[in-house]
Amino acid sequence: MSADGVMTNSSIEFPFCQNELDDFHTFFHEIHFKLSLCICLFGCITNVLNFLVLTRKDLRTHINYILAGLAISDFFVMLVYVPYALDYAFHINTRLERLTYSYAHYVYGHAMLSQTAHTISIFLTIILALWRYVSVCHPTRKTIIMNNTLLAIVASYIISPIICLPYYMTLGIRSDDIYVYRHNQTEIKGNTANYTDLLFIASAESEDGTVEIQKITKYYVHTSKFYQNHNQAFLWVYSVIIKLLPCILLTFFSLQLIRALYEAKKRKEKLTGNQQMSMKLLTKKKQADRTTRMLIAVLFLFLITEFPQGILGLMSAVLHQDFYLHCYQRLGDLMDFLALLNSSINFILYCTMSRQFRDAFSQIFLPRSLTHKRRIANGNGHNGFVEMDSNGRHIETMHETQMTQL
């Protein structure tokens, strides 16, 4: 998720951000919350479906445990954002209601929970890439690391809030006294005025005498003194440790998996030509490759979301603060939307690339008559699975059903 900051009246040294990006920010902000609400509602439903399917008895494997843990964290990313997007999409709360003490604490909690849930998803994605990398490229070490799958998932949920501590310290709740107006006992609705508008309107005189001026205390989430004193250090930590380092690790694991797929394809063509591999073994090899391709797609979508944000955060730390205030923040809505989209799209990937997932989904949610016809159309298969490493060797998996069969 994007870090929060404050706009100032400092001189702008990046004309592109002042012109093109400013126009884009204005346009996208108008549709951001309604789009995000649709994505979040879709993501909440699909991540629940992911969890229900992946935790079926015949699909309980190490990789699927991680995917189920990822579905939980992605579900919370979606769930936390729903009421926030709902409010701003349909202006449920008035402008004054958004300045209350309770609403400020809600926004603060929303920011903390969103960042924490997203960080958990980042850690689980790294574990997913690492586990598959070990399975394919270093099968002799697989047993040790696979035996600690559940421990790694639990550790992700425990360590992530600790990693987010610097982020927690960057935000705080402030209070100021302001003057607002009521005209015929109606308040300003939605997001139609900012703080300076309120002060300007309050100082104006009404011709019919129906304007009521009222002094209130506004509460709002603002960057903390800690951030203002250590903003450069925070941007380095946020962009490098939370964003770029995971992206670098995922890029390495993805490239290694792609290399393993390429080498496996060459060996398979050679063995097929020499008729040294049985049809059954070829089928299992294809299934293992499809699992790897599906996980590469998951990692690739994650990189598309996180890498640009990490690069922009690093540029904000290196360049003048104007870049952060006038460039990085203008892309904040877009980066948040991409993060939400990434957290909601895995269900589509699973359905598209895994027949085993589709079959399990059909058995749970479709009528038995349709499931029976689908099983007949696909043919009767077995649930045992022999996974292959990058050298075409067998990897024993205790005859577990994997998400590998298209």
C-alpha cells in the first residue's frame, strides 16, 4: 500500500508531475473508490472460495497450504478496505463526520491493518516462491524445508507486524480548531470542500442571514513528528526492505523456475524422441510444469504491483522531497488499486491454469449432476501424484493430489 504524506506549498521541481500526473491524479481519484469497492467485494468472495477449495482434504499439500494462507491475508486486505471505499464512493459520511475523533481513529486503524495484511501477503509470496524453487531446483533439500511449511506461514503472520513498526510510527492523529458553516441547517456533504474552503466560507457573510458559523475541533490522520524528523530513513526502509528486497528475491526465484522449465522442456523433447519416458511419466512431468507456470504467473503479477512502488519510493529517498510530495503521492491511488487488484485475481489464475482446482470447486459448489457429467467428460483419473524435479527425477510426495492437472 502507498505511504501517506502531506502536500506542501514548496516549489515544484518536476513539471511532469505538476502537469500530466496532476491531471491523471484528478481523473483517477474520481473513479478510484468505486473501482476499488468492486475489486474488494470480488476479492473477498474469491479469496473465501480459494481457502475453501485449497483446504479440501485431497488438496492439502505444502504449496496449497501457503496459497490458503495467502488467501486469508488477501481477504483481510480486501475486507479492511471495503468500508473505507464504500464511504468515499457514495459519500456516506458528511464532511464534518469525517473530522470526528472516532473517524480519525478508524482511518488510522484502516491504514495500519491494510499495511500489515499486505505485508503478510508479501512474506507468503516469498515463501511460495522459495518453496517451489527448492522443490524444482534442489529436490534433495525439499524434505527439510517442507516440514516447516506451517511454521513459516505462522511466522509470516507474527513477524509482519514487527516489520511494519516503522510504518506505524509515521502516522498519528492531530487536532485543530476550525470554523464551519451550516446553511439552512444543512452541512457540506461528501468531499466537496477542503479545510481552506471551510475557513473561507466561514468568513463570508450571508445575505439572508441563515448562515450559522460554528467552531469545532477537527481530528485527522497526519504524518507524525517521527516521520518528519526521519522521513528519508523511513523511505529507505520502506522502499528497500518492504518493497524492493522482496521483489529482487521473487525475480531471482522466478528466473530460476523459468530456467528449470526451459531445461526440462529440452530434456523432455530429447527423452520423448528416444522413447525413454513412458506416457504416464510424461503426463506427470507436464503436471509439475503446469504447477510451476501457475506459480510464476502469481509471482509475476506481484512484481508488476510492487516493483514500481519500490522504485518510486527509492527515488523519493534519493531525490528532493518534492518528488515524494508531488510525484509519488499523485500515483498513490493507482498503486493502492493495483495492490487490491493483485490480491483479488489469484482465483482467476487458479481456475484458468489448474484443472484440479476447477474440479474441486465444481465438487463443492456445483450440483452433483453437473459434477458427474464433468467427471465423465474429463475421464477418470487417479489422485496419486509423482512430482518431478528439474532433472526429470521423481520426488516422492506421499501420493498427494497437487494443483497441477489442467
